[in-house]
Amino acid sequence: MTDIKRLWKEAVFAALENLASASGLTTGIGDMESLVAEYPPKPELGDIGFPMFGYAKVFKKSPAVIATEMERLLAARGEELLCHGRPKAVGPYLNVFLHRVSVIEEVLERGRKDDWNSYLPFAGRKVMVEFSCPNTNKPLHLGHLRNNVLGESLSRILKAAGADVKKVNLINDRGIHICKSMLAYQVYGGGRNPEDEGLKSDHFVGKYYVLFNQLKKEDPKAEEKAQELLRLWESGDAETLKLWKTMNRWAVEGIKTTYARQGVGFDDYYFESLTYTRGKQEVLDGLSRGVFYRDDDGSVWVDLEDVGLDKKVLLRKDGTSIYITQDIGTAIQRSKDWPFDELVYVVASEQHYHFRALFEILRRLGYSWSENLFHLAYGLVNLPSGRMKTREGTVVDADDLIDELAALAQKEIEAKGRDSMVGDPAAVAEKVALGALHYYLLQTSPTKDMLYDPEQSLSFTGNTGPYIQYMGARACSILRKGAEAGPAQVLQEGDAAEAVAAVLDNEADWPLIRCLASYSGALESAARTKEPSIMAAYAHELAAEFSAWYRDNPVLSNPDPSLSAGRLQLVKAAKSTLQQVCGLLCIPFLEVM
RNA sequence: GCGUUCGUAGCUCAGCUGGAUAGAGCGACGGACUUCGAAUCCGUAGGUCGCAGGUUCGAUUCCUGUCGGACGCACCA
């Protein structure tokens, strides 16, 4: 469909050029990119629409007249174009009615092979995506879940669009916050293990981070002692390092369990403890080249006021590096490790300023790839009760949340009496929970703050992940029944594709086919704008379209056996597309639910 | 104070590079299970797209201003 659309766009533009030269015009119609190709709001208007408003002034004619002349010009073209469709002027629009059989054939291919997506606009692009980046002093919370699913989903979308994607994580495993949980453990831990307290290991570590607040009340010198622990860590004190390693292992193992549960993963892990000194030399080089300057007290600065930012410290007066210095080093290291065409940072929008500064600094250091850095900023996840705050204990823990959702889903399965049909109700419930959560988090544009309403997310009706899963399961159900019905009903792999497609060339089946065909357009748009929400919207549209279609159009119970067989192939293609889309959105696909 | 960002139906959100009657879901009201699984479907009600200007043949979309919210402007990360 995407190829056919481009073919028509080229043809329409060529016709515009002809019209221009016939009118003695040499300029004014712009380039092909400025020619708008869209989808008419109603199928009876056509399949592709080209508005002619923009050319009225150039030609000094009304858009409707231009559209009519365009129709005539295009209709005079040979079969090599007209076999793909028929142009028609509809008011001020030049619309195209596609030769549907070729579209249908393309769509039905999806039921025949797994790897059917051949449209790869990002082929040859190397894209690195950094996301999650947890601290090792506490378990993941709801905000991380949004980050994780955004990063994972975007990576899958880019990959589906043909890009070579590398997912990376940077573990924040050093610093004062880590030392606080270590100190609290020294005081209260009594040498116990997570198993001793029956806690998931990252929750165990998090418990001691929280206990640090108690320690502060009991010991006024707690903050000082934590600082001392940081100094010991930096000087390589054996005992401190031993504790640090143990607690970090607990934290990281626990966090990785949550990743596995959520279905996210990484190609490479970076650890801040190994990279945090890396930017220092870069800054000193920049200093010697006059990109930065040294203050009287010895600290190193960069002045970004001319681009609307401030003066930023890059090295402390004692020569140690700070946050942004580390990111400078890490970015440069990555560009050497794996020369990317693009590097995407999935980080909360609170850090927008930080990334503007970082990208500008890298530009000034002379790295041309600095313009290929992208901060995918996402908004906070708020609760109906207000913002999540660690100190007020209003943080929603990631594992607890998934547990809650899964328990609720299981109750729902039992309430509907489907527990015997789904096999393992607990396993299905877990998948429904993840589908609900991930879809909920992805449906909103990343830039916006969003409201996480447990009530609404837990209700499995409407514009939700489970709805999409349900339509997938229904498609599977029809296919199962079709297989049972015997050879007459089963789709004939050997049937000529064109003959099957011809059967489906009718008004009843077209809306679903058109929706299926627009998959690649949605994918490209989502990849280009880096917005999984576009894919989420497509997923819901497709599910709803499928729902409406199978309600009105009998598949198995159809009196016409050839139509029945053809529609069975269409169900297969729809199921395959739904499955693909669910994969892109980290929504587990379910054969039954 | 400066900067970034958001402001669309009672609520939560879509609306692709400006374009053909602004769309979903929830909630409300009314319907549909002897019919390929009702976690579904259909119908009704509900919007001066924060406000005011500007650009344009045309603005929810772009520009300016303004009001309101969020976030940021550390030798924290």
C-alpha cells in the first residue's frame, strides 16, 4: 500500500508538472514533498486523496477545475499506471480508487509467512536506544515502567522499520544514595540476606534505603557517615567494596527479574561505576582547546548563555567530575564502540535542560554526530491523588502493581467462568495484566504528563490492551474452528492468490483490508516521530475494525464456500497483523483468554 | 525572573508534514446473547479545540501576546 501510494504521488506530481508547463509556468508548484497525500474520510470518496487547494493560486483556477484537469491528464496515462487504480476528481480533491485486488493480495501474504513486512524505510540506519537507567538503591516504580515500555517499544518499532537497533542500559550503581542504603544495612541489616527476610532482592535493598531515614533520626551524624562511606568507596576500601558489590548484585538481580517479567531487555549494560571518570579527559582536552574555561578557584566551566542556556560546571575545583561530565564521556565512548546514526535517550522530561546542554557541549567539542542525538522526553506519571513522592510513601512499586493487576485479571477470568478454557489462568492473567499496563502507558504521547488511574486501568473494557488481546483471541478462535471444519472450509494454500483476492474484492471486506494495508504507514510514522502512541492508536483502530467486520460478515457460516475460504485467509492476515502490532507494543498475544 | 512543555466532550486521551461533517474510551441514558466466545456490539446525549490577535483560499494544527498547570534554571543524579 505504501509503495502504491508513493507510485500515485509520483504520478500526480508528474501530472502537475505537465499542467504547469502547459500553462507556461516554470515554478510555483513546489517539490514532490509538498504534495499532500491523505486518506479520504469515507471509502466511497476513494482510497488516496490529493487536495488541490494549494495550486489554485499558481494556476489561477479553482481547485475543483484543477482536479478535473488532473483527472483527465492521469486518465490518459497508459496501463502501467492505470492497472494500479483509477483517478477521479471529487470536488477540490483529486482522489484515487485503488485497484483493490493487488492491495488484497499484498495483505493476504501476511497469513502465509511470518516475516511479511517488506517495507523498511529505516534500513541501513544504526540507532542506539538508551533507557531505564535505574539506581541500585531501590526497586523500580511506576515511572520506570513507562520508561521501560517506551524504550522497548520504540526499539521494536525502529527495528521493524528496518533499523539496526542496539538497546543499552546505564546502571547508576555509585554515589551517595547507594551509600545510604549500605550504611543503613550496616546498622540494621545484621548480615541478613534477602532470603532470610523473604524479600525480592531489590526490595530488600530498597527497604534499607528507606531505613536510612530512620537512621537519620537516631544518629545526627548519619549524613556525614554516608559521605565517609562514599570516600571509602572511591579510595577502594576492600570491606566497603565488598558490601557494595553484594548489595548491588541484589539490586540488579531483582531489577532484572522485573525486566524479564515486563518483557524488556538490553543488548548492552553500562555501569556508572566503570564509566563515571570517563568524561574528565574530554573536558580537559576541551579546556586546552579553549572550548571551556577555568575559574579562579580551579573549577572548569562552559558558557552556554549565547544559546539561551547558562554557565555550567564541568569539573569541580577538586578536579572530580559531575553528572554531565559523565554523560559527555559515555556518549563519546558509545560513538566509538558502535558508531551510530542516531542515539536516543529515553529520559524523563525533567532533564530536558540537561540534554540541551549536553548536546551543545558535544557540538562544541567538534563531534558532528552531536546533531544525531535525541532526547525522547516523557512526562511524569501522576496519580489521581497527586504526584508520587518517595518521602510521602506514595510511590507505586512496579512489582506490586503488576501483582495487583494480575490478581484482578485472574478474578475476572474466574468470574467469567473461563478458567477451564484458558489452560493456566494465572499465566493468562499475568499476560492480560501486562497488556493492560503497557497499552495504558503507551497510548498517551510521551511528552505529556499522564494520569495513572488504577480504577480505569483495571477495568478491562474499552480502549485498552485487553480489548486488543481479545480481538486477537477471537481471530484465533475462528481459525481454530475453521481448521476443525474440514478441508472444504480450510483455506487452500494452493489456490491462486489472485482468485482468492478477487473473491474478497467487495465493499463489505474492504474497510478491514484498507485498515490492514495502512499498517506500514502507521509503522513509518511511529518510527519517524519516535512515538509508540501512534502504533497504539493503530492497534486499537485495527482491533475495532476487525470487531465490526466479523460481526457483520460471516466467515465459517457463510453459504458461499469460496467467500468463506477467502475470508478465512483474511482472518489469518488480520491475526498475523494484530500479533505483529502487539509485539511492537509489548502486549502479550493470546490465543485464548 | 528566565527557559521548556502542556491546555480538545463531565473524566482519561487521539487528531499524521495546516485541508473534505473535530474522533475514541470511561461515565450517563436506551437497546442486542437459541446467532463464528457479550472481556463484545449498536444507538442517544455531550465540544465557541484556554483566551485574543496575526499569517493563509483554509488554523485544533503555524506565529505573537495573554491566562492556567507541570517541569527545569546545583561544584545532586
